Amino acid sequence: MYLTEWTSPIGTPVSFTPIRDVAMRLVARGGWPVDPDLAARIERHWQGELARNPSLWNGRVLGTVAPGLPGGVRIEDGVFRADAVEFSFATHLAWRAWGYPDIGIRNVFGSAVIESADGALLFGLMGDWTSNPGRIYPPGGSLEPRDVAADGTVDLIGSIALELAEETGLAVGDAEVVETIAVFDGPRISVAQRLRFAESAEALVARIRADLVRQAHRELEDVVVVRGVADLDPARVPAYALAIAGRVLGG
């Protein structure tokens, strides 16, 4: 039986809710309000990040209004509903570095949970040139303006397919979508699709590594085969990703 909640080795609680669809709309194109003092702190933090990694780019990302607030995250009849807001990547990095203080929003993103025919999961190892060097988790990424249609609809499910193709070369259409779940991990919410491919872990790894060699601007350093939660180092894997592994593989 699938887990409905999970506690990581470091005590972080994570919960799962199966969903059948997503309905998100962008309500703040101009950006989340930030007062001048906070904006200055964010800029100082960003300059420090740039000094560490000059390859970073301060684009725009999307979050969602927190549960309990008007337009906040809720699940109704199996549909994940939320209003989305836009803010800078610099703001996102500072918010994360400061321990996600409660500012009324949540970090929402899609995750492509790759499952091989022989029952393993394939996670990505992030490159040292990214904002998450050395971290290990399912392919995915922040929502961006490209994921927003002209009418303001946010295509979160579509973003999973895009990120999977860009990071690994795999296609959602070549897999069976076993389930779609909302994974609630404190300030982070991952909408995760479990994608079962007809190939073995070894074959999928070979395909992904071949695609990585071809990529001009790759995000992944490598791909990691996961056959149990014990294969993962909690210091390098966020709680939501550990929980996903626990849900699918047990443990």
C-alpha cells in the first residue's frame, strides 16, 4: 500500500496526495511585493552567489500562494488548485538560503520520477555549475514564464515533460504514467509524475548519459540509480525526494 506520509531520517515530515489534474493561474505578473530593505538584502545575497558561481542567471520563477490564504493551494476533487505569483530567481535563492521564512508563498515545481522496468528509480546528480551543486533528486525544475499561457494558465504538468526532455532526453510519451501526486514538504510542494519506462535501469542510464554528452548547457552531472532509500544520502537529497523514493521503493 502506498505511503500517505513519510518522515525523513532527519525528522522532516512529508505528505502525499494523489491528484488527477492541476489548475493554476498566474495572478501577479509584476512580481511578489518586496520592500526596499529586503530588496537590498536580496541583492547582496545575489552578488555573493554570483561571486561563487558566475554562471547563474537572475530570471523569473513562479511560486504559489500558501494554503489557507485566498487563492492558496488546495486540492478539490483530485485537482491541485492554486494561484501563482512571479518573483526573481535571486529572491528565490535568498528565501531558500534564509530557511524559507513564511512570506505567504510556497515553492512549487514538477518532478519526473523515472522508474525502470526492473524496479529502480533514476535521480539526477546536479552539476557544480548549477544553483544546487551535488544535490540528487528527480529531474524537474522551477516553473517559469514559459510555462504560462496567454490566458494566465500555468501548465505545471507540461513543465514536467519539458524538464525531463531537457535534462535527460527521455520523453513522457514513452512511459506509463503510474500516478501523479502532490508531495508536501514544508515550504516546498512537488507535483510528481511517476513514469514507468519499458527499459531496464542500465539501458535508461546509457540513454541518459549519451544525451548528456550531446547537451550544450547541461544541468546534470550524471544520473543515479536508486533501488532503496538506503542508497541515498539525506545530506544531499531533499526530503521530498527521499519521501518519493520511500513511497515507490519502500523504506
